[in-house]
Amino acid sequence: MKTTKDVVLEYFDAFAKNSGWENLLTNDIAFNSPTGEVKGKDAFAQMTNQFKQGVVSASVKSIIIEGEKASALTRYQMAIPTGDKLDLDVSEIIHVKGQKIHSVEIYFDAAKLNEFMVKMNNN
């Protein structure tokens, strides 16, 4: 049986490889961030795929596990064809249910990401 840590690290590994991360989500996943809230696997996957367009690499800097919850400090390195780059540090609170990710709540510098996403969308 996979532990919470196993599931979370497997998700981030699959996310970084862009392969199979969707399989680690519950159908009713809930996502909350400074930029808004998303409910359901399809909506989460769509939002994540849009975000991934600018992601060059993703890594877990540290992780703390308490039962079915994990707190991960992650770093997303982003770049766009114009040469603009962004290192985005994110605090992620993840709840695992039935060996799948059931909810994700993230915290980051929203103004910094929004400025970068505007540049990315204008290309």
C-alpha cells in the first residue's frame, strides 16, 4: 500500500515527466490558489496543462507528512521563447484519499506569476 508521501512524490515525478500525473487524482479533486478555485479532475487537468506550457522543470524542495496530508515546498522553473524566465516557489498543501490526490491548496506570489503568464500568453 502506498503512503501519502509515496503518492505525493509519485505525482510530482509524473508531473515533471509530463506522464501519468492525471492518474493520481481523484475525480472530485478540489484545487484552491491565489488565482482561483477549480473542482473536478477535468477542470484541474485543463488548468494544469495550461500552466505546464511555461514550465521547464519542477522539483520538491521539502515535504512534511502528517497522516493523509502533505505540505510540500516546490519550485517551478518557467521560461518562454522571448527568454523571460521565472523561478516560482510554491507552498502546496495536499490531501490524499484512497491513494490518490483529493485536494490541493497552494500559496505563491500571484502578482509575479500573473506578470509572467501575461508575457507567455502574448507570444
